[in-house]
Amino acid sequence: MDFPYFVDTKNIKILLDEENDFRYFLSIPLIYDIAVPPKKVLAILKNPSKAKIDIRNNLYESDHTVNRVISYFFDQKFTEVVIVNLFTKYFTESNRLNDYVHKPIKIIGKDNDAYIKKFIQSNDFERIVVGWGGFPKGSGNEMKNLYRERISKIEEICKGKKVYYVERMVEGGLFPKHGMVWTIGAAMFEYKPIFNALIG
């Protein structure tokens, strides 16, 4: 899948661990027909699906979630979108995360939290927006606990920062709506930590 016309593909930045099929971050600059002030946003999602670039081989591949997220922020006049995830492992179907519930480092990535923390503490972003959605499909209790722990960790890293979600919380108000189903033009609301106090 191609990136939309408003993406400056030649200046996309990505950090991959190809040996483990991880993506730590994806930074996507957006271009406008008129001058707009620089404004960066950090989006924290669930896990990478397909979006990947290989400059050497002139490969620029996006996916449905990334395109929906950047389209949403394009409508909001952001000029750069940086995407990180709770889990770094590439899976189009999130239920595949369940295969690694007993080896969480193989889906979280050993450097993931360090990169997320670096971005959040940089103060480079106009907004931090979460959109990881509900539990991975087919989650048992162990995966649900791991998912809560990952959210708790992100909430801890974001402590003291204003964090937002798009449109509404889902699954009984536990999770921010997944980026793949954000409605273009929908409002953002302040996110309140839910799991941080529940995880020891």
C-alpha cells in the first residue's frame, strides 16, 4: 500500500531491527499546499502492521492503520507524525502477539521503552496521542495481564504530560480507540491513566 500524496516519502525516518522484525519508530513528514507552522505529534499505537521503508531499494510501503492515522493528523495540520507502539513486532493480525506471551521481550523489543521515553521527554511534540485499542484478538488472561502492564508502563513514562485519545474510549472505557478506525475530523480528549495504579 502506498503512502498518501501528502507524505514526503523521501524524508521518512524509520528504525528497524530487521533480525527480530521489530520497528521501534516511524517518523512521517507531511506536506501542504500552503505554509503551515511546524507541529509534531507522537502517536502511541499497538504494534506495527506493514509500514516499512528501504531507501536503498526505493521501497516505501504503508498500511491501513498508518494511512488512517496520518490522514487524521493531516486534517489537524500537523507537519510530522512519529509513531511508536506498545509492541514492536510486525504482525498484521494482532492475535499473533499471543504466540509470544511467555517470551514478551520478543514482541516488546528490548529498547522500545527507551525510545518512547526519549520522545516523550524531548518536549518536541505539540501532542501525545494514544490509539492502541483493546486487547489483541483471542487474548487469554496472561496476554490481558501483559497488555495491561504495557499500558501501565506507557502511562508511567507519560506521567506529568498531557496525553490525548481520539473520539472515544472503547470496551467499557478501558482503551483508547484504535488508530485504524479513527474518524477524520473527530475531536481529541484528554486521556486519564487507568492501569498505572493497578499494576505493582
